[in-house]
Amino acid sequence: MATIANSMFTAETAARFDSLATIYPVKRSALVPMLLYAQDELGYVSEAAIQEIAQRLDLFDLDVRNVLSYYSMLRTKPAGKYNVQVCTNISCMLRGGYEILDHCKQKLGIGHKQVTPDGKFSLEEVECIGACCWAPAMQVNYDFHDDLTTIKVDAILQDYAEGRGKDVR
Amino acid sequence: MPMLVSHPEEVISLKRRFGQGAADIDKYIELDGYKAVQKAIAEGPEWILTTMKASGLRGRGGAGFPTGMKWSFVPKVSAKPKYVLVNGDESEPGTCKDHVIFLEDPHAVIEGTMIAGLAIGSKLGFIYLRGEYRYLLKIVEKAVADAYAKGYLGKNIFGNEGVDFDIITQTGAGAYEVGEESALMESLEGKRGVPRIKPPFPAVVGLYGGPTVINNAETIAACPHILLMGGEAYAKLGSERNGGTRLFGISGHVERPGVYELPMGYSLRKAIYDVAGGIKNGKRLKAVVPGGSSCPVLTADEIDVGLDFDQMAKAGTMLGSGGIVVLDETVSIVEFALRVISFYQHESCGWCIPCREGTDWIKKTLARVYAGGGTKKDIDNVQYLADNMMGRTFCPLGDAAAMPTLGFVKKFRKEFEDYIDGNRAGTPVMTTEHDLVGAH
């Protein structure tokens, strides 16, 4: 069933899902994007989201879970409102990526894949994000922050803490 | 936001619209945009294929397969629909060139996709971007919508009766493995991104079982330029059997990291010392990973080599994705090798046992060596494991993990031995407490 009554998602996301289920030659192709957009709205892919997406794409919940567990960006538990992802792969590593990561750990008081008690931030050490020539780099949600120094990181985290940070959806 | 760089040694073809706001469709048109595809419609598929073959363009994703030849493998007549698939799942460590293409010239990717479609008789193309590139996906989505609004996509494109072409954009959700062509097709079909066994090759049985051309985003973006300047003229920009230019992302310990467009065959030494400004802070060069992290390392005295697929193969390494990562004398190769294998262990999809187990055991062994508990037999074991991964997996991820590992332990064996003996070269920047290299 392409469209469903009483979607758990906002009207905008539900409309996007209605469209996604129809544009591909085979509608299951919408699965990975749907999971990501669901996560963007909810902060994670919930049990209810899995069920609705399965229903929309005529799949079993198990099919959805099977795909969900493969992709590293998808999660089944909430992250912070701002998920700080610090790259430590080779190009970033050579230009201080680990220093940036350790600085974020200390500043936020949390480790890899942990969330601050107020739910505002989470932190992840991630593999290459494709910003090698502007290293060291990190992403906060989907936004890239390049050529980092610990001082720059402090300012960026401050901006997000005070609601001024860029947040592309 | 990525900073654009330039250097007088660059030969500009693909980058010619960078920095000029060409993501805007009117600007793109003003800069000769969508002329190549109209020429392609007028001249027909045979002309496109002949031009592409003459251009000597080889796949910019890393494998270096001749693009024109790849397209010509697609059967002319097919019961199932044919597809064009653009691989923008850029994930090879050291590689960020497609990032800049999507940002600066998304319409070149769209136009190239249409050209590939015309060449093989396909009416539907997909542009697949890695999930992390959300802001770029939005740029590409807008470009596609603008092209539809102008009648460049959809039915009867550019007013040509019966010539239809549609483009769907797609996002991944974090998986290096999906950059492999058959795994990308699985992902696009809404499945786990595990590779398919070949043959059959995608040109015969690809997406949804239909004949499919899959090309890297840079390869596709080069096509409009080739059709406008002519295949022979493009070929002449490069070296023998390696037509044209390509985007090299130079990163790591150089003074001016950035994405530079250099002719194929350009000297690696000059790329590092002239174009990228030499080694940062006046340090000495120790090693170079020449084409993304899967390429065997070159030592400081092996860099007098031309940057094309054949010369790099002769030098015992690969041109790969064009991501040149430069290491200065402060780098510990033991540490670097552990960081590289940790990536492949993290990204192995687990489908093929030699890759799943091999990456895990190499990582565990190198982590032990790095933490100070290694023996010299560990070096042999790492080499043995890597040797046994080579060529024994469905997709090249197993090789991509084994090849750099072999490069490190063979070329820097003495450094590994000294490390085990307690004489550690370089300055460490990580510890095994860090999550991606640790035994978590």
C-alpha cells in the first residue's frame, strides 16, 4: 500500500513517503531513503517507524530490520539533538583528527556513541566523510565543518548549544 | 564548505565551471551547459560511443576501465529496461573529488547521465549519493528539478519527439561497501549492500535485472566536456592510453591540500612538491598513499612516477580514486597500517569469509603489535593473512584491505621489526583505546 491512513510522520514526511513509494520501477527501492528520512524526523528509527515503512512498501518488519542493521548511519536508539561525528580516518588523522575527537570527548563529557544527559549532543568517531582535503573535519548532523582546530570546535559546539548552529535537513 | 584551490600547472577541463555558480541552471547554460547532450541527440548513439572510445577516458572511481568500451558492452536490444547508474557513494579514504563536483557543477553530472543514457538506449538514470552528502543531495535534487522545469528531462527532451529521459536521485545511509557497483545496485533495490557474483556483469544483468551502465560521478561529469571538445582532443590532454585530466585530491601533510585537476600521467613528485606546495612545515616526506587508502604505499624515493593507471600499476601500486595522501617523517607506519585495516574491518560487509575474517585478524594482530605486545611472527602472520585474502572475495573490498597491508609490511618491514623491539619511529596520534582501532 503506497499511502496509508494515520501516518505517524508529519504531513511533509508522509507526503514525501507517498511519492517515494511510486517513483521507482520497484517500490522497495525507497527503503533506504525512507529509513533515513524517518530517522531525520524522529532522531532514530523507532519500532513504529519500522512497521509503517514495512506497510508502505509491502515488506515484512523483518525485511526492514534486516536492511536497517546494515547501514552505519541508521540507529534504533535516539542520538543527541546534535550528533557530532568526528572523522579520524587517514587524511584527518594526519592533520589532528584524533586531537579533535579527544577534545570533543572532553568538552562534551561523553564517549563514542554516547549522549549528553540533557540530550543535546551525542558524539561518534566516524570513518572517512569525504572532506579529506579540508581535514580535519567533522559533521554535526549533516553539516560539514572543515579545517578544524580545537578553538574552532569550541565555537562550533557553542553555536549549537545556543541554537545558532547550521542544521541542514 | 570546501575551499577551491588552483595552481598554474593545472589543465582545466572538468573544473572549468567551478567557482562560477554553475549549480544554477542558467549559469550552467551560459557556460555551454546542455550543449553536449543536444549534440549527442543530433549525432546519435554510434557517434557518442566512437567519441567516448577515442577520448581514452577510463573509470575515475578507481578501476580505470575504459568508459566507451564499458558502454559498448550493453546489448542494443533488451527485453528489460536499461539503466544508467551514477556512483556518487564516494567513500574511499583520501577521496573528496565527487564532493566538489556535486557542489560546484551538478548539472555536468546530470548532462553526463543523459549522454550515457543516449549512448546505450536507456530512458532512466539514477544518481546515488552517500548518505553523509545530504547537503549535496539537496543541490543535485534542485538541479534535477530545474532541468525538468526547462524540459531538459522528462518526455521529448529539448523538444525532440520520442526522446525521453528521467533521473531519480538516491541517498545511501552509510556503507563504504555500497561504493562497489553490484553492492550499490543491491542498496538501490532496497537491500543490504552486499556484492553480487560476476559474471553476469552489470552491462548485461544489472539494476532490477536490466542492462546497466554504472560509472563514477567524475567519469560521468567528464562526458559533456569530451563531446564538446572531441574525443581525440580530450585524449591528447593525457598520457598514452590514459585520456584527459582527472581530479586529484591531495591531502595529509602538504602545505596546500586541495582538489586539483591535472593531466593523466602528471608527475607524482611535482603534484606533491609543486602543486600542493610540498611537505607541511618543512618536514621530510616519508611515504605516499597514491590513490585512496586501498592503494599500496609508495616510499619517499618511489614518487618519480606518472599519475596514470598504467604507470602506477608498473610501480606496483594503483592510481585508484586519485586521492593522494601524503605522510611526513612523523608518521608511524605501524600506527598508520592499523588505522587503515581498522577501516576495512569496520566496512567489510561480512558476506565473504576471507574478507570478514581476514580484516578482523589483521586488525587484531596489528592492534596487539601497536599496543606493544607483538612478536616478529606477527608480521609474517599479517602478510600470510593478506596474501590469502587476495582474489578470494566476490568484490574488491578484500583486495582493497589486503593490498595496502602488504605494502606496509613489505616496504616498511624494518620499521615493524624495530617497533616490536621497542624502537618506535614516528609520533603516535592515537591509542587502542580509540573506538575504531580498538578491539571493540
